[in-house]
Amino acid sequence: MDFGTVFLILMLVIIAIVVGVAITIGVLVSRGVLGLVKLSKPKYESAKRSALKVRAESTSGPLGEIMKQRIRLQESMEATRRSLEVASSTRQYTGNLDSIFRTLQQASTVVESQLLVAQQDPDPAVQSVYSKTLSVQVEQITHTATGIRNALASAASPVVDVDLKDLTRTLEIEATMLKNWSATYTDLGDGS
């Protein structure tokens, strides 16, 4: 082999290594960025909700009521979502509750966007109309969300009642039998 061929092979190997390292670093960075985004989104949402709570408490009139309705709606939906996720992760039977919750989420999204429009309206009289109209819908949605959580809680009750006195009596019998069995075989071992 001449010098040119050796040089060309070395250059191709170096280029292949550089490209492989670049792809590996790119994948690791993109996964890291996506991981950070996934981790930071709940914290960002929590910070937004906290800021909205502070503003709602410090604001009076229909604007304050609209913000409080948004908070109540968001917290109720978040609590229900978490309850369903935990129930699903523990393989608790949820029946059609997931489907009901998805429909409720759609209604919640519509009401949330209407509340946001109401919050942005500059006229307090119009905000008051929005507040009165939407408060009924917010109440219905939060009531239904609470119903979903109550259904999950009632489904989590034990299926079989255990009589603890019966269990204790059985345990005592087993312990006595094991003690007698042990003593019998220990005595047999001493006699031989």
C-alpha cells in the first residue's frame, strides 16, 4: 500500500469516529433537554397557579371571582387526574371513569378558556355576567370531578372482610402444632 491509500483509510476512520461521537452527543443532549422540559413543566404550571392564587386573593370584585373559579377548576381537575393515574398504576379497577374524566377534561378546557376571556375583559359589568354564568359550569365540573374521586375511593375498599379473631385463632393453632411437631422430632432424635 502506498502512503495515499493509508492516509485515505485513516481519514475515513477518523471521520467515522467523529460522526459517531457527534451523533451520540446529539442524542444524549436531546434526551437531556426533553427530560428537563418534562421535569420543569409541572413546576412551571405550579408556579403559574400559585401566582394566580396570589392575584385572586388580592383582587376584589368579579375579576377576583373569575380567578378563584379558574383556580378551583384547575385544582379539581389536577387532583382527579392524579387519583386516576395512581389507581391505574396500582391496577385498581376504574371502569369507565377514565372515559368520563376525558369528557370532563374537554368541558373543563372550554370553561377554562371562557374564564380566561372573562378575565381579560376590561369591563367589570361584563366580567360580573361571565362570573355568574360560568360559576354554575365550574361548580358542575368540580362536583363531577369530586364524584370521580369518591367513586375511586369506594372502589378501593376491601372486597373480602377478614375476621381477625378467626385469623388469630388459626395462627395460634398453627403455632401450637409447629411447637408440638418440633418437640416430637427433637425427642425422637434424642432417643436414638
